[in-house]
Amino acid sequence: MKATSQTREGYIEVINMADIPPTISLTTAGTLAANPLFATIKHNASGVATCDSTATGVATLAKLKVDPTTVGATYGETNTLTGLGMVYPTTGLAGDWVILNTESQAAWSGSAVALQATGTANAVFFPQLASDYPVTARNTTDPLLVAGVVAPLSYDFPDLSTGITAPDAATQRAQATTALLSTYLANEWNSDANIGGSTDLLFSQPMRRYWAAVNYKASAASAPTSTTGTVAVALFNPLGASSAAAVVVSGAATTGAAPASDAGVALAGTTVPYRTSSTTLSDRLLCLKDVSLTQYDREEGTTTTDFVVSPGTRGQLNICGEAAVTSINAGGADAASALEGAIARNDVTLSFAKDGWLSINLGALNAAGLPVVGASFVKVSNAVQSYGFAFPHKTK
């Protein structure tokens, strides 16, 4: 069940690698001319792009397989990126999402979370090919790639830690993380059976994999970067270094000269948000450990202890997975709920009330906060129709 469901749950990163303008300077003279790449991908008057339907189109698109860092005088350009028909990326990407469940007759929609990099852009175009590509200080801080647990390929880049405007990945990671930090989340929920109420809270952590990730193929906990077994081991990259020697496991170095511990390490104005002390592995998922939850009913009543987590421990909430779902009063992690999550899901029984709102104190895990975004997905229904409401988390 989980194997097939892995393709239906998660999150999507959309990153602008480069702009493709209609005119571009392709020669050392600096004179603007029609951009062949733009002409190849632009829809014509008939609403169809040329793409690879012509020899020119084939030759032009072939340049998208070229690494700009290897381009030299072959194209006669003054800038390696412009020789491929591209210029440095600019801002402006936007997106929306829709979740439609035809079986339960419910739908939710909203806008994607956007990060805007400011400053002078760097060239971050990487050919989207399954070819080997080295990890450098500029292209990622992902501990799995840095430690060599996962072989880095060209299509793995760029990611949200790649130096789009920063000089290196560690600085870019810190800047993107800081932009998403929250010390407090709040949202409302409803599980009133009289209106068919059900609620799923989504907690998405798009920056977590650049600080901490799980090697699911370790041969043993004592061999955290091996890839010949089935043991799950969490790896951390607190310094954002590109050397495997800097990767940390269980508060200690994996190999070489690394920090003795990831506690208290500061980088570019923000402390390390994901530490061995504030996370735990549960059912092969990396979790935020013992998250502080306060629930409120509609009449100003409140409690911080009257809840049960399944699977889990009474009074202790773990948020497990990069895109985690917590159901409210669903009757178990496998029971029907609003989103019907199956991969990284738990269920909280709030016997204190059947509806209300709750808050989560992320500052208790890291004083500066954690880069967590998401929403409350509420579904209500009658005998003939269901209705869905999505409320983004309120943060501070």
C-alpha cells in the first residue's frame, strides 16, 4: 500500500533556473539578436511550438543538454549562459494547487508558497539529465548527496539550497530557511459528527532535507553512510559543508573532522533548525520530537495535556515526514479522514472538544523557529454533498 502511495503524497519544488528572452546577445560584439531557443519553444500563430520538428529546433534544444560551466569559445559568447539562449533568472513565478477527491466528493485549493531571492542572480541552469554531477560548495547542502549516500546527478540541481543569489549553498540555505521560520502555528479544526466534520493538518517542511535527511539503506547504525542494508539512519549537515566529513549522525561525526555536535551551531544569522536533540526516527520517518500542542474549544476552554496520538504516546505529538499529516479525531492513522493520507500520518484524539482551534509552539524546539508551512484541511458533509475548506496556518 505504502509503496504505491509514495507517488501520491509529498511536495513539489518549482525553481526558475534561467530566463529565455526573445532577443539575446550571442556574440562578443554584444549586439542583440533573435534568440533561437525562444523561437524554438514559443508557440506560433497556430498555437504550436516548433520544438524538435525541424533540424534547427533539434540543434537548438540540444544545447539544453550542455552544462554552462563547460561552454567555451565554441559558441563565441561572452557569457556561458547566453551561449545556450538563456540569461540569469528573475523573479515572478507563481502557482496554485487543487486537491480533488472524487470518491469523497470534496475539494480544496490554494496558492503555492513563494520564495523570492533578492540580489544579483547567479547562473543556476543544470542540464536535466541522469548523468553524474559533483557536489560542490555552491550546488547543495543535502546530507545524502554530500555524504555520497545518493549519487548526485545533474537533474538533482538546482535545489532550494543552490546558490541562486548567495555565493554558496550554505548561505542560500540559511536565507531560504530564515524566510520560512515560524515559532508558532495556529489553526482551527472540526470533528463534529453532526455535520460530518473531519480535519487534517498538513505540516510541510520544504527546507528540512537540506539540514537533515534519512538514509534508508544503511547496513547498521554504526555505518550511517553505507548503502547495502535496510537500516534507517538520520544524517545532519549543520554547517552546510560540501564535504562528507562534515555530516553528523546522532550528534557525532560520521567520518573525519566534523563538529562534535550539531547543538548551537549558527550560520548566516540563524541557528540550526534541525538537530539530533529535537528530532527522532519513528517508523523510518524523521520526526520533530515532542511538539508542544495547546487546544482550545469554542468557549475559551484550553488544555495542553488532554490528547492521545496514534501511533504515538499520550500527550506527546511528533510531526513525522517532510510533508506530514495529522488527523484530528479520525479514530486512528488508518481511518478515513479529510485528505486520506497514508505515508506520513498520525491521528490526534482531542477528547477536550469536538471542534475549536489549536496552537503549536515551534519555538520550544528551536528558539528562532522552524521552517514549517501548511494548512488545515476541513471537510463537512451531509447525506448528498461534501464541502472542503483549506485554511493556511497562522504564524508568527
